[in-house]
Amino acid sequence: MKFNPILDTLQTYEAGKPIELVVRDFGLSADSIIKLASNENPLGASPKVIQALKENAHLAHLYPDDSYYALKESLSSHYGVLTQEIIIGAGSDQIIEFCIHAKAPSKVLMAKTTFAMYEIYSKSVGAKIIKTPSDSHNLQEFLEIYKLHNPEVIFLCVPNNPLGECLDKTEVFNFLEQISKDTLVILDGAYQEYAAAKDKNKEIKPKELIERFPNCIYLGTFSKAYGLGGMRVGYGIAKQEIISHLLKIRPPFNITTLSLCAAITALEDKEHIEKTLQNNFLQMQLYEDFANQNGIRFIPSFTNFITYFLDKTDSNALSEYLLQRGIIIRNLKSYGLNAVRITIGTPSQNQRLFNIFKEFLKASV
Amino acid sequence: MKFNPILDTLQTYEAGKPIELVVRDFGLSADSIIKLASNENPLGASPKVIQALKENAHLAHLYPDDSYYALKESLSSHYGVLTQEIIIGAGSDQIIEFCIHAKAPSKVLMAKTTFAMYEIYSKSVGAKIIKTPSDSHNLQEFLEIYKLHNPEVIFLCVPNNPLGECLDKTEVFNFLEQISKDTLVILDGAYQEYAAAKDKNKEIKPKELIERFPNCIYLGTFSKAYGLGGMRVGYGIAKQEIISHLLKIRPPFNITTLSLCAAITALEDKEHIEKTLQNNFLQMQLYEDFANQNGIRFIPSFTNFITYFLDKTDSNALSEYLLQRGIIIRNLKSYGLNAVRITIGTPSQNQRLFNIFKEFLKASV
């Protein structure tokens, strides 16, 4: 059978190993496994969300309100934007997909090392991918390539996954001043809650962004700080001209009834977010200390993970060593880096990782 | 800003009105509203599913096992196919989307009155839509048009939504014998559980289908008989050549962690399915009686809904009359039919509908 020839050019996204797989492959018990591979919230979902899920479980047979009225109202008051400036997706991933299909770009510009789905979705419409030479975001490089190649879509990941670095708002806005209003700039703020908590200079407010730059779309997610990775809810915020086009592509009922309920409840629980951010940066400090004590290079991170560059050892060997002992981290070898990305966990999870990591370092001397 | 010109040709799917909207628009209380518009299971999800959802609510922060290993194992043993012959989607809708993107057809053939998403997804890749002259499936018409136009994709909805009629397995297989192995035939079995329970001649077993016709894909869903409309889980079953191509398009984590758990549990609860089917056809008889008593035409239905053709009254007037009294049904005016589609509800829901329907008929004499 003949298929769309574009499929031949597509690679499949390699997700962080799920606990279930490690249980199967290594015969470990699920309870003993620590997953620090997918930047999930180690504190879990808010207790209020878990309660709401239990109370609404009996609605599983009913399709959600496909207008997502209540969630859009909540996001609208949270960000001070119009409900018509919001689109809901099955994770912010799906908003990326909508953007790419809506623009059908021939060229897309992104950082060399950034979220893999940008490239995967862009290739699915046959776009040429142009990457900056530097791994992390270098806006001077972005600008030079932009002027030379005129891509119709630009991705900025602020802060950047999987490296953790973060552009300042001022830098971003100065860059955007120089971009044509016909170029769609996708500003992925999946980890913005963390960046904004660590350094106000990093905070990008969707309202200000889209008012000043009507060619931009801000992506947010409930998967990270809001602790709903498993529920698949994200959103895009942009001026109505963009949102109305994306809505034409959105399939009906693209999030579940329980996801809708979880997201609305999560947004209300400020206390859980506060706790999440506090744990994250207290524990991040321990990861920085551990790196410094062991001669490991890292980029200061504005997210809920830290990326270690391994000069003296191999990331495959480290990942495998940890995996066999029930700790899942993200090997960045597939990004061409001898590095690992580790999600900041709970104090006890992190302590166990440090202990086993030390064993590994000792064993590999 | 310039967008993909295909967007100008797209219409948005009009979902059945959610209860929330009727609450807002008519000031009715949510409890007093009966929704018979979206073919959800009126008995709800299985009690075992609801229990499982409650017990797993605390996993909302964890991404699902993206291989969907456990669900594929369950479906594999349920249908006697290989796990590699299965793909999981956010509803079977999403499998339709994967198929259309994977084939990128220039022409698509379907019945005149069938599931609206076939046309919407096909148009999203710029395909020309060819429909049979008859509203319901007429395979002679399909064959003639197929020979004339050579479409790369054919949709068969067995049984058909929104009309409820159902082709015999033998008819379908005889038709498929005459279709080129390079044409992808999408056999949508969203309501197959109902059809198979009513008449064994209608039952299409995915294993037999794909063994005999490797150019076919069978679509199944957990949204109807399995009572998980709100959880968005469907699947496609086809030979590996087709599935491997569709997998290249599937975004990671396309169903939620709780949806995965719900689907696995639902598939195991044979008793709930039994109850669901029994209620459906006992109550369907009352809908047929009501129609006969009131001179309303209908097509015998092999699904969990019945479509009434209104010769003497107007479907807009009826839908509005019921809506104002808290009963939501599906007006088929947008399909060009003066007809309504009513989901078979619980005994008390159906009784209330009959009473108000009678009032309407009396008032409109």
C-alpha cells in the first residue's frame, strides 16, 4: 500500500521510560522505582485535584463540554486575557501540532537542542528544519538565520527543555521587535512557572506578549508545575486571529472530562503550586552542590530538572547503572550530548539518586 | 498573517450540546437535564471502572506508559490479534485522523449521511469528498463510484451513525473483494457491540477482516458500549504494514493515564456490557412502539440510538421544545434531514422523553 511519502522522513518521539517498562524489564517492584525522567511533579497532583477526580469519576461516560467554557473562564481570569484568546489542547504538544498544520510552513527555526516535538511536528508537514549552531538559545544566531532564510515559524522554548537555560523577557521582546508580523513565533512556556519563581526577569506574561506581538502564541501546560502530566491538558494564548484559525483544526473532545475537571481545580490551588516551587528550588540547590562536589558541569536551570554534562563518564553507562537500581533518568545521548537530564524529585528520591550516583562515580574511577 | 489556505474550506464539528450549556442558557439545574444527544452509555461507566478511577486518581501527575502495553495486551486477547496490529487513539476519531494523514488521499468515498468527522479530517488534507447518492450505505453505489473515481480511501460505518442502519458482514466482505489492495478501507465499528448483539449477521470480527483484507483497518471505541465517552479511548486494528505507518504519526501520550486504566478495566467487565446491551434493546423496542403509535418513520437501528424522520413536524421545533424542558437530543437538520437522533436512555429518561414528545405532538396538531 502507498503512504504519504513524508512518513519516511519521520522519526518517533522517544518518551522517558515509564515505570511499567522498568518493572517488566528488570523485575523490580513498581513501588521501589523512582522516575526522574519526564519532569513530572514529584509532589503529585494537588490533593484537591485528586479529591475532585474521585468525586467526578462517575462522569467518565459523558463527553466533556467541548467549548471548555469553565476552563477558559479560569484561564482568562488567571492571565487577564479574553476567553476567545485561548485554545485548549491535549497537552501543549497538541497546540504545537495545530500551529504547524495551520501555518503549513516551508521552513521552521529552532535552537539546536530543544524540545524534540518541534522538529517532529514540523517534519510531518514537510517543513525544512533550521537550527541554530549553539545548543542553547542564542538570539543573535536566531536573528541572523531568520534574516537569511525567512522561516514562517520560530520556536522559542523559555525556559528551554532539555537544557534548562532561560532567556530574559527583555531579550525575547527585543528579538521579537525584529520579526515580521507574518512570522508565527511559538513561545513555549511549559516551565514558565518555575522560571518566574526563580527570577522575575524571566517571566513572560501572555497578555503583555500577545498585546505587543500579535504574531506570537504563548503555550502553557498543566503537565509540569500543576502536576497533571498524566491528564494531558495544555493551552495556547494568542490574539483571536490566530486562535480562530487553530480552532478550525482542533478535533472535538480533545481533552477528557476528568482532565477538564482536574485542570480547573489545579489552577485554583495556589498553595500546591507554592509548595511545588519551594521544594523544587530547595532541592535544585542540592543538585548544584552535588555537581560542584563531583566536578560535573551544569547549566543553571530555571525548570524542574537539571542537566548534567558528563565529561569524565558516559551518559549511557550512568543511565543504565541507575536504571538497574530502579532510578529512571533521561539520557540525552539521542540529542548528541554526553549528558543526562534529571527531574528534581522529593528529598528522599534525590537522596537515593545521589547515593547511587556516588557509587557509580566510585565504580567508574 | 497568512495561514494554510486549506483552513478556509474547513467547517468545525458541531458536537451534541453539553449539559453545562443548557444549564447556562436555560437556567435549568444540571440534575434535571437529560442528555440523549451524544450516544453515551446511559448506565454510565462500569462500577468497576469508577472504582479503578478513584483508586488511580493519585497517579494523575504521571505520564502514561506510552507503549500502552497493558491495554494492547488486553485488546490482543479480546480480539485474537497481535499487539503489533493495534494502535491506540484519543477516541477512534484520532485513528481516522492518523489514517487520513498517513494516506494523504486526493479522493475519499463515503455514504451521503454518515459520521461527520470523516469529511472534516479528509478535507483537512485537501481531499475531494465523494458521497453516494443514497443517505444510508448502498454498496452498489459505492462500487460504481469506486470504479469511476478510484478514491484512495473508503469509509464504511457499520453500523452507521447517525442513521443506525447496518450492512451484513457478507455484503461488506463481497464488496471488499472488489477493492484494490492499495485502497485503504476504514471500517468504523464504533457501534459494533450493539449490532453484533442484535444480529450475528452484522458482526465483523477484526481478526477475520484484516486477515482476508490486509488493506482494511477496523476502528473500535470505548466511548459507546463501554461507557467511556468522556475518557477518549479508541483503537485501530490492521495488519502491521498499516499500523507501523500510523504509529509514525501518533503523538506521544495521546491518551491519559486514567483513560488507560479505565479502558483496561472496562474491557474486563463483561457483565456491564451485557446489562448495557440488554437495556438498550429492551428500551429500543419502546422507541419503535412510540414511533409506530405516532406515525413516525424510523430505520431499524443496530446501535444505541434511533433516528426519527419527522414528516408532519419540524426537527428544529421538536429539538427546541425538548431542550426548553431539559431534554437534549440531536437535531439532524445540519445533515439536511428533517430528523432527530435520540440516544436510547434509561427507562425513566425514555419515559420522560415520550411524555414530553407527546405534549409536543399534541401542541403542534
